[in-house]
Amino acid sequence: MDQFGDQKQEAPAHTERLQDRAAGFPCENHFQFNHFTSAMQTSTPYEDLITTISRLRLSSNSQTSYPYSDSNGDALFRSVSGSQQHLPRGCSPIDMGDFGHRMAFDGIRGHAPVGSEDYGHMLPSSDVFSYPSQHIGGPFNNGNASPPRSRGTPRQESLQGFPNRLLSKNNKFANSNRTKTSHWLQEPSNYLSVKDLKGKIVTLAKDQHGCRFLQKKMTGITEEELLMVYSELIDYVAELMIDQYGNYVVQKLVEVCKEEQMTQILRNLTRHEHQLITICLDIHGTRSVQTLLHYVNTPQQISIVITALSLGAALLCKDPNGQHVVHYCVKNFSLEDIKHFLNMVAANCFEIATNKSGCCVLQHCVDHARGEIRDRLVAPIIANALELAQDPFGNYVVQHALSLKVPRITATLLAQLEGNFVSLSCNKYGSNVVEKCLAETKEEQLTQIITEIVQNQNAPMLLLDAFGNYVIQAALTHSMQGPGHVHLALVRMVLLHARLLRTHMYGKKVIEWFNKNKGSSPLMYL
């Protein structure tokens, strides 16, 4: 006997296949199919099963109806609960409970037509978190379900549903349905307290939705709840700081934690010699550390951090991520606080100055340093000025030292470069340093530089050099306001080679300078 009290007959084999296919069909509430004709033939037992199942209709009371023809040949619908005498040959009532289970597994519940009225309980809540590490399960667990498949991966037709091409491409739950949600998170997040999350804080912190949930809950957190969260996270802070989601939870934790808790966090992070350095070098960790430094207040806390960072000063300065931590420390802490760190920078000055990130950090350190600390930073720059001037990044450090306009520093730098101005002028990077020297020095020093260039036997080659011609133009510009004899010496050198300059690619640039400065230069006839 079946559920309607009628004698239950054993369904033919193809009926079972029909039921399996029905389980995968995206039904919708109150289907409005096109008017069926009397084309449904019961005389052919092997009628296309897909065509047959597409004629099913789901009534508003979740009962399955089947089409049949009246005396006029029109297709009508009759509820299963009324009678089964008009079922197409080979069809039998479909169990709706089993139908719902199978819909969940074949990704059907992602379709909007499976409505919010009859099957609303099957759709996931927006406040529910999914964890990819857990296998399929939950209220729709079915031992006969097919293994999860990646979205977009073609599959062959099976007994459990139609091929993927028959499903909507916009099935946004196709992947999320494959994961299991813990029962304690199936309720809306507003009903969960921090205490409900005990033992799960670290797991949540590493989850995209979980980390947002925790940040929200940690706003206005009580001392008791804070202690619970802190006790679960304290041993995992270093790990979470470099996690793509966990780092946000740590940033929120240091914002709300107490002074004693902050000190303990710092001790944990500096427990191993280079642990904090490693975190700073990470793209997520560097943000976490900068937020951490923002809430470091006491001298003890500052000392713990700076001591740990000083061990890897060179690494931090040269790293694209680590440099941001150095910039923050230099900008926000006093010179006395970061004195030890800057001394370590000075000890590795050349290595840092010749690095893309390092040259910028070194300039920043020099700008914020004063007195003895600045002298320690500048001393290695001066000592290696000639080599740094020819380096792709080091030349910027030398130029920056000149731009300080400290007479003692400028004089010492020029002494280091003396006798090499012509060779530097022919160098792509050194020529920039020579131009800076011409622009930043006093009249007496300017005269010395130009005199050295003009008196050098290789000076004419600068007129035709790709970089040297710019040095000559700069020398002509700055010497116009200086002693007349220096400017005239440059003009005579140009006149001597004027014919060659007019036909040379780079020589023409020197001629163009004179054309632009006819009113100021005695070389009116060029």
C-alpha cells in the first residue's frame, strides 16, 4: 500500500531511472509550462525520459501533478492525491522528501524558481559561514550523493540528474553547497555572542567571513569576553599576523586590548630572534605590525619592538614590505627611541643605499635625524660617495646629502669627488650627481668644479656625450651668474668645436642651449 491507500504496484526499471532524473531537474513553484498537447503517447514505453519529466508540475501544496488528456484532447493536470489512473505509462508518484534531498545535492537550490515559499528552508542564510575544509553534510546529507565537482567542469549524464549544461550558469550556490556549516553558526550572527565562539576563535579568524564577524563582535567587547578572545589568540598572534584574514583580527585585538596584554603580545612576537622581522617582510604582516606600533605606548613596549627590529635593520630597509615599518618608526618615534635602530642602519649604509627600497629609506632616516645620529648616517655616504654616485640607486643618496646644504657635508662630499668630475659626467648616474653639485654649491666651489672640467684634456668629449652634454649645459647655466672668466672658458671650448657640434646628435643640444640664451650669452653668432 502507498501513502494514498492504493495498491502499490512494482514500478518498471525505467521508472527508477525516471525518478533519479527527476531528482536533478530544476523544478519551480507553480510551473507555467507551455500548453501540452496530446502528444504524450502512452503506447511507447521508451518515450524520452527527459521530455516526460519536463511535463511534471508542482502544485502550491507541494504535491506532484501529472498531465493527462481530457475527452477533447486538451492537456489537464490532476493532483497525485486525487488519482493515479491518468499517470503516463511507466510513471509513479515521486516522493517529495527525496526530491528535496536530491535537489540540494545537484546544486538545484541555487535556482531562484525553487521558491522561497515551499523550499525556502533549503536555501543558506547569508549569515552562515562555510568552511571548505569540511566535507559535504548538514541537513541534506545523502550517502548516495555524487562527489563534489568543480563549477564549470563538464560531466556526463548520470542517474542522479541532468548534465550540467541544463543547469543555470548563474548557480551561485553550486560551490558553497559542497561545504558543511557548523551547527553553531547556522543561526544569524546577531544571535551569537562572543562566549558562543569559545574554542573556535582561531578557526574563525582565518576565515573570510569569520574574521569580519569577530571584528564586529570585538567592537564594544566586555573585559570578560576580551580575556577569553585574548587567551585563545595569544599563542597564535604571529601566525595570524601573516594570514590574509587573520591579520585583521590581530589589528582589532591590539586596538582593544589592555596595556599588560599588549606587552605580552610583544613578548610573544619577539620570543624568537627574527620572528618579528619575518612578519614585517610579509605583505599582510607589515600592515599588522604598523597597526601594532600605533598602539605601542610605554617605554618598555617601544624598547621591546625597536630592539627586535634592529636585528634585521638592513633586511627591513631593503624589502618592499619591510620598508613601511621603518618609515613608520622613523616618523612616529623619537630619535632617542630609535637611536639603536638608526645606528644599525648606518652600519649597513652602503648595502642599503644601493638598493631600490633602501635608498628611499636611507634618505628618510637622514631627513629625520639630527646631530650625532645624522652624522653617523651621512659619514658612510661621504666615504663611499664616488662609488655611490655611479650606482643606479646610490646616486640619489649622494644627491640627497648635497641637498641638505650643510656646508661641512657639502665640502666633504666635493673633496671625495674631486678629480673625477669628467668621468662622472660621462656616466648615466654620475652625471646627475655632477649637475647636483653645480646647482647646490657656492660660487667658489662652482668655479673649482668647472675649472676642473674645462682644463681636462678629455673635456671636449663631453660636448658629444649622451650624458656629458647635459653637464655642459648645466655648467653654462650656473656659471652665467658667477665669475665671468669661468663662463667664458666654457664658451671658448664650445666655439672651438662649433662646426662639429652642429652635425652631431648630442652636440646639437649644446647649440640649442645657446639659441635659447642669446640675450644672456656672449656667444651671439652661433
